[in-house]
Amino acid sequence: MDIILIKDVDNLGGVNEVVKVKNGYARNFLIPRKLAVECSPSNLKQLEERLKQVRKKEELMLAEINSVIAKLNEGPLKIGVKSGTTGKIFGSVTALQISRAIREQRGYEIDRRRITLPEEVKEMGTYQATIDFGNGKSAEVSFELVAE
């Protein structure tokens, strides 16, 4: 029996997938628990419409991500830190400070957990951080440490 999955089912498939299962498994387990629906022509049309809407949302999201990436690549972010006379800073720069600098200087709210630093930043200078937007999209952001 062919069915359309409404939710992810372990060892079977993901949402909006058409899979073939045994009749008893579909009728006694998947359909009563609202994990799947029968693969009828009307349900297939609904599935196609849902997939169109998902693709449209993804295209809008990708356009927004591309505009954010372009805005972030305009120039290095300036992060003010307290430092000693030798150029070493007190403490280290974290993803939270970079997130705040992006919010204040570029106007975008980016979660600190999406920002990764290549190494521990403990000296004055210019560094690169990577922001992962998901869907295989990521951006390199340069930031410069300046003394306060």
C-alpha cells in the first residue's frame, strides 16, 4: 500500500514522502496515529501544493540570507576591547560579542550559536568568524579588535 507520511517516522521516511508499506502496518499503526494518509489522487494534489509552498518559502529565505551575507561582507566589524600595552587583550573575544557587534553595526540579529571562531582570540588584530545559516549556506565575517 502506498502512503504519504505526515510526520517523520524512524526507519521509514520523512515528512511529505510517498512510501510503500504493508497494508496492516498502514491501517493499524500509521494512519490511526496520524503519521500518514493513504495515497489517493486528492491527497497527492495536496502533497504537491504543500511542496510548492515549501519551495517558495525556501526561495524567500535564501534571498533573505543572501542579502544578509552581502550586508555582513561590507567591511570588518569593530569590536572594542580592553588591552594591555603589549597588544594582548584581557580575556578573549567570544561569539556573543560578535553577535552583539553585528546587531549594533549591521542591524541584524544573529544567534551566537551560529557563529564559530577558528581559534581563541586573545590579541589585537583582524580575524575571521564563520556564520552558519543552515541549508548549506555560511558566510565569513571579518572583525577587528580595537582598544577602548
